[in-house]
Amino acid sequence: MGYYKNSRDARSAARRYNAAKRKQDKLSDEYVPRLIRLESMSETERYTMVQDADRMTEYNNAIIAWQHSVAAQLRREIASRSRKVAISLRPNTYTDKYGMVERLGFSFLRQGIYIHKGAGKGQGGYTGSKWYQIKRINGTDVMTAIVRHTNPNSLGKQGESPRETFEWFDPIIKKRLPELSDIVLKYFDTMLIDATKIYIDN
């Protein structure tokens, strides 16, 4: 009984930690996630795929290989402007209850958004943004309750010299999406790729 209870408690603690971490990443001024959704219009087709473990593994591996290839290309592209953003960029893969990949993500430092848009201190966008400040305590990044906002005096000034736009993210994703589509079509007839949440300029 003790073993099962400890195991269950450990899983619950891990789930709570992961949920808190996802929320922190979403709200923090550090990491900005971008997502692609893979949505099947046919539950029958999805169920058929799940019944063939080897085929599903092959599908997942092909999708993940594409994602890692794109991540490597993105790192190379941004490294010329910010090594810090390049190092922070990481691919994230999410699966459904069957273990099949259903979402692909790329997260990186918020600075990558500023570089893409040509924004920075004193040179914000038209709408601005808000985020929670992160403090480093004993080597660990901790999200504070301090909400930061774009300085109103900087609104509408992004893309001006010396901070010109450097579109390192969107063009690569747009160019590589047809490859993802080809991979998906090898395994599904009804799978849709929703990339509306992936682009920085949307």
C-alpha cells in the first residue's frame, strides 16, 4: 500500500509542478511559447493509427525529427544577433491521451520577439504588452507578482534605427511548413495543421 501511495503522490506532485511551470513560462518575461496544432477531423482515422504502435511511433519520430531540424535552423539564424536567444530556443512536443503528437512548440527568450519586430527599450509596438518580472534567487528564476508594462512613450516606435527588424522566426516556419504537411499526409487523410498560433507577426 505504501509503495502505491508514494508512487501516486509523486505523480501528483510532478503534474502540479509541470502545470505551474507551464503557467510560469506563459506569463513570465523570460520564455515565449509558439505552437502548431495537428488536428484530425476523423476520430476513426486517429483510432486506426493508435492500433498500430509501430506506425504511430514512426509518425511521431518523423514529426519530432522535422521539429528538431527546424529548431536547429532557427538557432543558426538568430545566433548572429543573440547567442542568448539561440541557446534558450527549445522545441516542445505535446501528445494526446494515446501518446500521439498533437502539438509542436518552440519557446525562447522574449528578447527573440523584440529582435524579430525591431523593438526594444524606447522602441515598442503599437499595442504594447505586459509580463511578470522574473528574479534570479540562489541560481533559480522565480516569477514575482510584479507586472511590467511597455512604456507608453515607446509605443509605435519599433523597427526604427538602430533597432531594425530582423525577421528570423516567421520566414523559416513558413518555408518549412510544407515539409510538415507532406509528413502528415503520409499518415493521415484528414489531419489539419493549425499554424495560427506559431507566428510572431499575427
